[in-house]
Amino acid sequence: MQAVESQAVAPHSVGVHRIQASRWLVPIDFGELWRYRELVWFFVLRDVKSRYRQTYLGPTWAILRPLLTIVVFSAIFGGLANISPGKNIHVPYALWVTPGVLAFTYISTALSNTSTSLVTNSNLLTKVYFPRLYVPVATTITPIVDLLLGFLVLFALFVYFHRAPSWHIVFLPAFIALAAFVVVGVGLWLASFTARYRDAVFGVPFLVQIWQYATPVIYPTSFIPPQYRWLLDINPFTAVVAGFRWSLLGLPFGSLIPLAASLGIAVGLVASGLFVFRRTERFMVDLL
């Protein structure tokens, strides 16, 4: 019988996992976000399919909502209040107000849905793991579908008033992206607060309504006294509304200060929102 020569076997290395409390600054794992990137489109597709489920009119609501808002604004502010788009701007009020209405319809829907996104998806968040950041981000993208449908109202007004969109329309996606970027920053704050304090759910609609009237949607910038226009400049949605009108109607954009302020505020909101969201994410499951 041939002896079997024994061989020394190297011991297997055992991984050591240290469980400890996270640091004050919780970093973002961009590699993990990239691996789970397909979840964004899954969430968006799910929300689009379920948004108008069991409704008689379905996606028609995405057209009726801005249409009825335009009719009311045109009758009250353009008719009774006699607010004009401004000097040397020969655009019917109904057509002038439409880009702002479409922009803020998206903003209000995205902010409202993003603020409650964690609570709405609590059943999913407490059962499986995935980057929680994708929940508010996907909720911000979903209302863009309604925004695109709302443009049918604008094109119908172009036909009615015998006008054509400006060639600046090629820059419209940039201002849609700017609006989404600001909404993501604000939405991360609201989603974090809502997960901790459910009272925030009731305060968000009032915040959105006040924000709409603080933005030159139904009135031109010249309607505000010069000493108070700096308040419009620091409003990140002022540049969004002005960009929509510039892109669609070819109206003068005006000062670039609101655009620079909007970009700066958007970056600050997203950076601080990520910090707050990541801090909340540590005990998010317990809150939900």
C-alpha cells in the first residue's frame, strides 16, 4: 500500500466584520448606487402604471389639471385683475401663463409625492434592502411623464392663437433638469422630516401653495417693486419659470442672477439633503 504523503494545508483566511455605530458623516456609496441603477426605472415604471389605476379618465387628468388651472388663472388674474405679461410683450395672457403653470404643476406634484415617498413605500423598505435614496429620486422623475402630457395643452394654445414655439425649445430639457434637481434637494429634506415627523405631510401642501404665489407664475417680475425683487432672485424656481417661457415662447430671459442663484441653491439643497437623508437612513426602518 503506497503511503499517502500528507500535505500541509494553509489555513483559510476568515473575514472579520466589525459592527459599530456609523460616523457622524455617512458617506454615499456610489458603487452601490451604480449596481442598483436599474431600480430607478423599475420604480418609475411602477409609479406610472399605478398612478391612474382604477380611474375613469386615466392619464387625461395630466391634461385636465393644467388646463383647468390655466382657465381659472386667465379668468381671475388675466381678466378680473387685468394683469398683463409686461411692457412690450405681445402675448395673450393665457399663452403667457401656461409655461409657468406647467412648470409648477410638475414641481407641486413632485414635491408632494417625494415628501411622502418613504412612508408610501414603507412596506418595501422594511422587507428588502436596496439604496433608499432611489425612492425619492424615482418619485421626482415620475411626474415628468405628466409634464410631457401637459405640453399638449400648450401646443393646442399655439394653434388657437396662431403662433409657433420658439427655437429656444431645444434648451427646454435643461430647465426641466434644473427643476428636477431643485425638487430632489427639497424632496430629500421633506422625505427625511416626514419619516420622523408625520405632521410634515399636512404642511407640505401649504408650503407648495405659498411657493407658487412667491414665484412669478401668474404675474411678471415687473409686477414686484424693485426693492423686493431680490426675493424673486433667491427663489430657485424663478429661473425655472423664466426658462420655460424663454424656451417655449421666446420671451426675454432677463437677468442671469436668478439662474446663477438657482443653480447654487440647488447644489446646496442636494448636498445638505443627502447629508440629512443619510443620517435618517440609519434608523429609517424603525421610524417606518
